[in-house]
Amino acid sequence: QVQLVESGGGLVQAGGSLRLSCAASGSFLKINDMDWYRQAPGKQRELVATITSGSNTNYADSVKGRFTISRDNAKNTMYLQMNSLKPEDTAVYYCNANVLGRLWVRDYWGQGTQVTVSS
């Protein structure tokens, strides 16, 4: 079994910064792509950023230039550095990882961490 645990959410004023972490644990061979999603109240879950196992990255237009995704493969941990936060960034942030086991590959989700940006 694989677990993803997010941390680092909280309440911040507009213009501030937060750093989210997503740590993977369990028995597996490799973590492939990792992603950050977010879901605001009354809205669909949306993809925020993606990072491949080789650390290639991609971002939603709404966060380009403000958010930075990174990962530490030795620690099986992914990060999201969020700067210049806006009230519209308020959402529950989820991490997702595509995980390779010995005879399987599947996606796992974290439990989510709340980010609230006040104006």
C-alpha cells in the first residue's frame, strides 16, 4: 500500500507565500509523474502543476510565474512553492502520484490540505 501525505497548508494574506509538501511512503519501485490539483468550493478539481520523474514541469496558466513545483526523489517528496498568492488560489490542494510497483502501476491521492488566501 502507498500513502501520500500533504502538509503546509494554512491561512495567508494576499501576496504572501506558502510551501506545500507531499510525502510518499509504502512499498513501491518508482514514482513516475506527480501532480498538484486543487478544488475550490463549488468548482471542479483542476490540475495546477505536473512534474515528471526527470523533473520536467508544466503549469496551469493561472499559476505560471507564481508557483514552482519540485521533487526530491531520494525522499519521495514533492513540493509546491506558492508565491504572490491571490484570494482565487483558495482551495483544497491535493497531490497525485503515478506509482510503479513490481507488478502494478496506479495513481494515488493525498488527503488534501486547505489553503486560504485572505484579501
